[in-house]
Amino acid sequence: MTAQITARPPANLKFSHMGLSVIDMAKMEDFYTRLLGFTITDRGHAGGMDLLFLSRDPNDHHQIVLATGRPAQMPANTANPQFGPSINQLSFQMGSLADLRDMGERLQEYGTDNFFPANHGIAWSIYTHDPEGNNLEFFVDTDWYFPQPFLVPLDFSLSDDEIRALTEKISRGQEGFEPYGDWRAKVAKRMTPFMAPAFQG
């Protein structure tokens, strides 16, 4: 039975943060702080769990919470083992293509597995796993949009200029291509804006 929703404007909300259940807190803490640069904002114990709060933005007390309690054994994703059985992926935006290359080097130096660079046309990405197998994406948006999903391998042996030129050529050849800014302006008209609360200082 589907619950009836009163006809009124959508709720005033935006996505803020998420929590991950973990097995080895120390290993996960090291990965998210030392490699990804998150700051520990708090830690403690509640509800039978050890909790670690992590953020990279002072406006967000936490963007990721690590909490003990993950079962020792979980089944793999039945469609694609790269992706998680419940949480499909966590995605982190990088500042530039150079930053994405740098993250790729850091990940490989750290020894992460399932290292997979991908070109989506609308974004360049690297997919990998954290120490407990959660699928992570690091990405940079391009200037071009066309309908998704789309994926071809991203070749880091090419220069940044060569990657940009190839991606623009691929994008312009797709049905539904348009500049990403134009697409964002159109889709924004279909979205409910979030009305931010005034900060009490």
C-alpha cells in the first residue's frame, strides 16, 4: 500500500552527510584522514557503536561518520562487484584534472585496489575501493553534457589538453549534447531550491 502524500510544496531539504558501518575503525580512520585529508571533528560512543565524525568543510560538523557494527561478511553486488551491495558508491569532487591525476598517484602509492579511470563525457573519474571494499569515485566535471550513463576508459598517458580535446569530441558526437551550463540552467527550473537557515553566531 502506497502512503498518500498531501499536495503541497516539496520539503525544504538538501543532502548533507552519510554514515558508513565499519569493521576496522583504525584502518578506515587512517584512509579517510591521512590519504583523503578529512579532519576528525569528534569521536565517541553511542547506541552500542564507536563513532568517528569526519569533515572537510567547517560549515559541516561531519560529512562522513564511521560507525562500528558492520558484519564481518557481506555479499557482493550481484550486478557488478566493483560496486557495493548496499551503498553503491561514495563520490568526491576534485578541483581540476591535475588534482585528479594527483589523487590517482596517491591512491596507487597507498596501495588501493580496483583502480579504474573512466571518462563519462560529463566528468572524468577514478574508481577504487577503501580498505573495507566501499566503492569510491573521485571526479572532475567537464564543460559538456549529454544523456547518461556513458563510460569509456580514461587514458592518463594523454596530456590534460589531449584528454579535454578527446572528451569534447566524444561529447559533441552524442545525441542530446549541450554545454553543461545550459543543461544546469534547464534542470534547475525543475528542482526545488533549498532555503538555508540563518546562522546564529
